[in-house]
Amino acid sequence: MPFITFEGLDGAGKSTQIARLAQRLTAQGLHVVCTREPGGTDIGDRLRELLLDPAQTRLAPRTEALLYAASRAQLVAEVIRPALAEGAVVLCDRYVDASLAYQGAGLGLGVEAVAAVNRFATDGLTPDLTFLFDVPVAVSRDRISRDMDKRGPDRIERRSDEYFQRVRTAFLRIAETEPDRVVRLEASRPPEVLEQEIWAHVQNWLSKHDRGAMRE
Ligand code: TMP
């Protein structure tokens, strides 16, 4: 069964769509495992706290990339590979592409260098399908600032518009380079429209790969 990832700037609507897709797949009788990055395991959740904590002002860019990769290595070993081996559909909120965009392009570490670290971390596990939720930086900023009434910005959210522009551009480049894996979604559209589009792509993937477990 497929390993599906969801990428994009914060506030692009990924979590709503992950929940809706999980519901649809479950209704088809499929076993679905939803997880997220950084985190998704005990070790990963501890790394997540470090990575997002605004008090961690001295984290070097390479350390940051390695900690994201470490959280991912644990998630792959403890959750994703076992779930795929059991025949589950795995839905993951962010994966390697996030590191390529946020650390490789955003922090200027280089996309290829970060890709190499992540090939090691994941032992080469790549998603079958990736949905890139594309929104302009201003839309992302606007949506997360509404959230921030409840909490302050995390360590990553404190970065500049220029940083997020580099991240968005890198995501778009990945989508262009790997059109068979990555579906770019115009994510400013209504959730119902996005939900239909995602569902059509997932059904198409399942039928192409002859995963006949789906009921009509
Ligand atoms: P989120 O759970 O709200 O998506 O927060 C995770 C934050 O971490 C988000 O701002 C994106 C960032 N991030 C990276 O910078 N690199 C990564 O590899 C991942 C997975 C997330």
C-alpha cells in the first residue's frame, strides 16, 4: 500500500486534508496509519521540542538538519516501515522534501547535501505519492498568525518572509523535477475541492498499482 506524504508551508491546510483522506481510506476498509514530522515517536517528540523551542537560539544549521533527519530515521524505523510491511497506507505530515526546502534551500545548506543525509536517515525510503500544498508566503503567514493568538511563533515561524520564499520556491522546484511523485495543489481553494482532487489522485494511484482492496 502507498506511502503518502504532505508538504507545504505552515497554514496551507495539510492536517485537514490528511484527516479527510484517512477517513475515506478507512471507509474503503483499508488500514491507515497517520503520522507527522518532526515527532511521531517518543524520541522524535523530544527532538521536536528542541527543534521548535524559540529558546534554542544557538542551534547551528547543520545541527538542525541532522536533528530533523534523526527524528525521521526513528519514525521510519519505528512506525513507517513496520506499517507498510503490515499492508497499511501511511499518511505522513511532512517528510524529506521539508528538509530539502527548509534546511537545504531555506538555510542555504544545499539541497543535495541535505538529500544525502536523508538517504542515510531513511535508508532510501521514498514516498509513492506526495501532495504539495502550495500557497503564497503571505497567505501562510496570515493563517499562522491567527493560530498565534493562542501561542507565540515557534523557532521556525520566527524566520523572515525571504526565508519562506526560498522554501516555497524549493518545494515548487521539487514538484517540477519529480512530476510522477509530487502533485502540486493550489491550496488556497476551498477544502472540499482539495479533498476531491486528492481523492482522485489516490484512487488513480491505487488502480494503477492494482491494489484491488478498495470497495466500489
Ligand atoms: P508543523 O508540525 O507545524 O508542521 O511544524 C514543523 C515545523 O518544522 C515547520 O515549521 C516546518 C519545519 N520543518 C523543517 O524545517 N524541516 C523538516 O524536515 C520538517 C519535517 C519540518
